[in-house]
Amino acid sequence: MPHIELSQGTIRYREAGAGPPIVFLHGYVMDGRLWDGVIERLAGEFRCIALDLPMGAHTVPMAPDADLSLRGLGALVADALAALDLEDVTLVGNDSGDAIAQVVAAWHPERVARLVLTPGDCFDNCPPALFKPLVTAARVPALITFAIGSLRVRALRRLPFAYGLLTGRPLPHDLIDGWIAAFRRHPGVRRDCVKVTRGLRPDVTREAAIRLAEFGRPALLAFAPDDRLFPFAHAELLAAVLPDARVERIDDSLTWVMIDQPDRTAALIRDFAVST
């Protein structure tokens, strides 16, 4: 895998296609492969880059002093865009990657031409209520190690506080096997995950929402009405905040719109990038 060296540490990424850049951000204890189906559909027209963020499924630990709060992760993504020399980026988020994308747009918008938010954290819903106990548990790192490490048992992954509410389709167990293996393999990755968990704070997403009122570039809010973690109403609220926003539905889907509806998700991103 190609990688870039930042002051915070090594970031690996996947790249496909050529053309205007689209950068994809994933959620907690996931990696950029989550977006593979959408990237396959867009790589004929765009340069698609999926970053492996240090969210617990990365394979190279960050520097011990790296800031992995939401504000710190937003700065890390902005540094990655600069290191890759990307301009006029379409930045796409999902799950907790939405919170990071909002931080980038709110505090580091220089290289972002348009913003796409699929179901994910915003306002006070950071993290969703089912996952808030993880933030408390992160005060004792061994609890995070136990909770996430236990997901090597496939039967546990369908629980609501695991991956169970993210997709209505069969879980991509091969992907999840790799994520959990990466988490368990290196103590530095587990340390990073604990830091990220402690930093999932709604005060950051609340402030980001206020600052997004000054983000004058186009935004697409493509949420799933059936999602139980990230309400569709939040897309409408974000659209009311952003000066130039449109809202789209992705039906028959939960949070992982790229898994449940890859054709619809890719088409919305393509049409939005071309029309704006």
C-alpha cells in the first residue's frame, strides 16, 4: 500500500482512477476498504483515495504524542490532503468519518471544494447513544481491548453495539476479520484506538455545525431514512445550517450505504461532483 509520512505518523491509503479527486473517510474500527464498491464505480471518472485513518483498524501505530481527538483527526486529514498535493477535493464521510469531515470543512477548508456526508455523527449524536458507554470505558484501556477484541467471534458482531445496526445486508466478515486482527496485533494500534474513543465528544460536532454556516461550498447530505443510529432528520438540520446544501435519500439502507446501496451512493456522489 502507498503511504504518506505526517508529523502524527504514517497514513496508508488506497487509490484508484484518475481525474478530479474524491477522498473517502471511514468510521470507528474500520478502514478504507469499506468504500471499495463505490470506488470501483467512480474510478473511471475520478481519482479516488480512501485513507486508512488511525481509528483502531489501522496497521501502523501513530506517534505516541499524536493528537487523535476529533479536532486532531481533522488536522491529520488536512495534512494528508496537503501531503498528497490535492486541490478541489470532494471529501466524503461516513459514520464517525462524518465528524472528521465536518472538522476539516469547519477548520481546514482550504483544499475542500465540496462536502459529502452520508449517515454519521453530527450535532449531539457523537457517538450515538448505543456507543456512548465506550467513551466511558476508554478511561480503562483494558475494557476497550476486551470489548473490541471479543468481536473476533463472528456471532457477536450482529449485536446492536457492535456492527449489527450498520447494514441490513450480511456483514462483510472478511473485512471485519482484518479490522479486528489489526486491532489485536499491535499495542500501539490499541493505544491509538483508546485515544480516539476518548475524543468522541459532541462538543466538537456542535461547534463544527456552528462553523459550517460559513462553509460556502456545495454540500450533499445523503442519509438513509431507515437508519436507527443516524436519523435522517439530522441531514435536514445540517442542510439548514450549510449555505449551499442538498439532501438526498438512500432507501433500503442503514448506515453503510456503500455496502447496502453502492450503485445509488456512487451515482449521487458522481452527479453531485459533476453538477457542482
